[in-house]
Amino acid sequence: MIKERSDLEISRLIGKIKYSESKTYLYKKKYETIEECKLESYIFGSFNKEGYYLIHIHKSNDSILDYKKTFKYNYKGSLIEENNYSLIYGHVRYKFKYNSKGVLIQCDDCHPDIINSNKSKTTYKYDEKGKIIELNNYNMPNEDLDFTIKYERNSKGYLIEKSLYLSDGSLERNYVFKYDSKGNLIEKNKYNYEHGSYEHLQYIYDSQLFLIEKNSYNLDGFLLEKIIYKRDNIGNLIEKISHDSYGKIIEKFNYKYEFDDKNNWIIKFIIQRGKRKKVEIRKIVYYGDKDENDYPDWDSPSYNGIEIQ
């Protein structure tokens, strides 16, 4: 499976990065030092030279591992295996199969640590332009259809509708998308027929195509929430203000950064009501750096519960 954008691009990271290690700390009092703050979360990602994940780890605190993901690719750069480890689902392995043209046609998943565990198979269909138009998921070994997702696109290839059908053919969820002339998503309508819920989301962008406003409405067109974003000239979020239905401010956050020489932030302060609430410290190591092989100390308390295979 080849993504349209690399994981580095999705993460808004610049340059040939070998790994990124980030720790978020909570401030308890105004003048607290980093050493006195409580570690809230830890994120680690290592990347290949094409910018795709090799390892991705997230921990909520010193002792809880939310998930660990490892990835394997073939010589063409296509993802062929993904292993997910989490407290909730245990170990889940996904294997991806491609046709002779390198197009993804099937994904098989299983719980390799559980004997006779449930397995499933996902197949994919495409249009003449190579865009996915249908996904079918089957429970194995009898290949009983579990659900189907159908995709509809406009003449430019943008996704305009996504529908999830259950095995009996009933429609469970439906998403409708609208775009502006520049290809930016400006509307998303979400229908959940199982729960009888609906949400209409509206997105507004500035002249640099950065998202600056997001509005959420109910079925009657009543505004539920408005979020206003302010960004710097390279798109980093510097302010986020959430308003309720009547325009009252629910919460307001400001963000301040320090950057490395590649323009990636390495320190981010999260500020609320003029006080620092959190600080995120990020170490970024690039391919070719003198310490590119200097991986984190996996024996330290910050990495309890993490095993790298």
C-alpha cells in the first residue's frame, strides 16, 4: 500500500528524518521546571528514507503503552506487513498483497498470538484511474461478508461520497464531501443510521490554504461549535479558540515554539489563560547526522513496556 503523502508530510515534518522522539509534560505550578513536571505522553517514530514509518510508538504515561506499530516494505516501497500491539487488542498483524502492477488488492489480518483467533480478509476494487471505489471485508475462514464500503468520486478524482453497508445490504453510515476550486475540503456531512445521528462540518481556509475555521452543525442547521485557528507563516498553530452555539468562548489555547535549523519545532508550549499548561519537547535526528544511530535509551523508565523487535 502506497500512501498519497508520506508519514513525514502528514506529520508536517521537514527534511530526511531518521527518527523523532517527543515527550509531553504537564505543568502543576507556574514556575515549575521541566524536571519537576509530570510526563503525560511519549511518542516515538522512526522513518525510512522515503519518509514512511518503520516504528511508531505512543505511551500515555510512564507505565502504559497505548500502542506500538511496526512496518515492513518491499523493494518497490509498498507496505507489505504491519504489526500493531496495544493493550486493548493485543497483537494484530496485517499482510498486504498486490497485483503485478503494484496495486493493492488484498489485506489479511489475524491475532498471531491467539490460537484459532478470528481472521478477516479485505479486498479492494478500483476505477480506470486507479482510485479505490469499493472495499469488502470478510470474516474467515468461510469468507462471510462482514461489511462493504463504496466510494464515489468527481471528475477530478476527489472523494465526494463514502458509504458503509452491512452484510445484509443495509446502509449503516454515509459521508458526503464538498470541495472548493482549489481542492480544499469545505464540507463534510456524516450520517450514522445505526444511531440516528447527523453532523455537518464546514471548513474555511486562508489565502495560504491553512485551515482557520471549523464549524459543526446539527440536522436542523443549528450551530453546535465554532473553532477558530490562527497560524504562523508556515502553518504552525499559534492559537485555538472554541465557541459554543451562542458565541461564548468554551476554551482558548495559545502555542509558542522553538525551532531547529530545518524549521521543525523542537519545543512547543501550550498556554491557557496566560499560564503554561503543557510543554512538548521533541528530539529530531536526521539521516546523515553524526548521532543518527544514537537511538533512545530503551532501558530508562520512560520506555517501560516497550519492546522493539
